[in-house]
Amino acid sequence: MKRIFEKKVTSHQEWILRSYAVTLVFVTFRVFLPLLSLAGLPISLSVPLSIYLSMAVNYGWAEWQLRRKKSRSIQPNISA
């Protein structure tokens, strides 16, 4: 909220996207755990691997989105 009150809209949007990524770790964990269990991995390996994969996928996606947005906003300086 502090950033939006300071009129730093872009910074606030980045913060919100990362916040959603953190929140969705719990959702993607519930997807990865059954998949890894069905793959035949023991529960002692499935749980930590599901947590790691959930964090990596969500954080990776968020950072990819942010970098993609920044690269689109940078226009090449083409002068003839």
C-alpha cells in the first residue's frame, strides 16, 4: 500500500504480482503432490519436491512476466 500512496504504480504492480505468486504456492503444491505421488515417489520425497517445484514455478512465472513487461516497454532507438 505504501508504494501506491507514493504514486509508484509500476512498483506496486510488481509487488502485487509477486504477492500473488507467493499465495499461489499453496495451490500449486496441491497439484504437484498428487502428481508426484502417482509417479511412484515416496511421500518423504514427494512433499519437499512438491514444495520446491511450487515455489520455483510460481516465482519463475512471476519474474518472467515482469521481465517480459519491461522488455516490451523498452522501445529500440532506431534512427535512420
